[in-house]
Amino acid sequence: MKNKWKVGFFVLLGAVLIGLIIILSMIFTPIKDDTLPKNNEKVNREVGFDVQTNKRDLNLIIEHYIEEEGLRGPVNYKVQLKDEVELLGTVPVFTSNLDFKLSFEPKALENGDILLKQKSISVGSLNLPVSYVLKVIRDSYEFPDWVKIQPNDELIYVSLQNMKLKSDIKVRAKEFNLKEDNIAFRLLVPVDRAQ
């Protein structure tokens, strides 16, 4: 009987040590950032249209796009526009999931892309490094290739210039002020002229 307890103890001890090694290797593994896109300066003839919208309508479009493009991955996540951009979801930890909420301050860039700088984080009751959580999110969820997560810089780069839309329409952010609900885009529609 004593021998079974010894074996059980060492099996349990081994499982705990393996779990601890896995956690430590995940925390101390170097984090590589995605490469950011270069400005695409193409000389195409395009007609531009300015579009003004609000947070409520843009939230509906974002939710529809995530559903339509099948960008959920193994676990659902959600993007909400409030006074900040919020990314909500779960992070897998061993056999359970921890709820997380990341808040980002958005900024429309001159090239029409959007930069989301990390502002606050909440992961259950744990105090995890932002870079680690962003790395886990990047590796666990399926994001479109025009969304680049930079764990080391604690930001998300939304390259609207590389977003693929029907009819080769391009989108550029002009204004992205969520606090004042002032959101403006420029749609660029390519046109061919018969010579």
C-alpha cells in the first residue's frame, strides 16, 4: 500500500513540475512582433467618397465582419467601440479559460490606417504582462492579415490600406474620435476610363 502512495506522489509532483515548466517557458519565451505594412503608393485612378458614421453603427459592422469572415478562432472574441476600443474574450490557461478585457486608445494615421495603443488590461484577477497577453491573443485567435498585433510595443496596427473589400474598394480613416463619436472614413473606388 505504501508503494502506491509513493508512485502517486511522484506522478503528481512530476505533473506539477511539468505544468510549472510550461508556464515559465510561455512567460519567458521571446516575443516577436508582426512586421508592419509599408505604405502602398499605387498610381491608380480612384474616386473618393467621405463617409461619416457613429460607434453604434460601426459596432454592428465590426460584429458582422467578424461573423462573415469566420474570424472567431477556437474561442469567441468581441470588439466593442465605446470611449475606447475594447477587445474582450478568453485566454486558455491549462484546462480553464480566463476572461480578458483590453482597452486601446485609437488614432487615425496620415496614411489612413488606425493605430490602437494599449491603455488598460484586465485578465481575471491575475496581473499578467501586457506583452504576454497580446502574444497569447495573437497566437490563439484568427485575425485578418491586415491586423498586426505588436506585443512588445503594446499596440495593434489596423492596416486599412491592406484590407480586402469587394470591387477593390479601399478604406482610409480620416477621423477616429470615439469620445466625441466622430468617426469618418474615405472610400476610394477604382475606376477604369476607356481611352
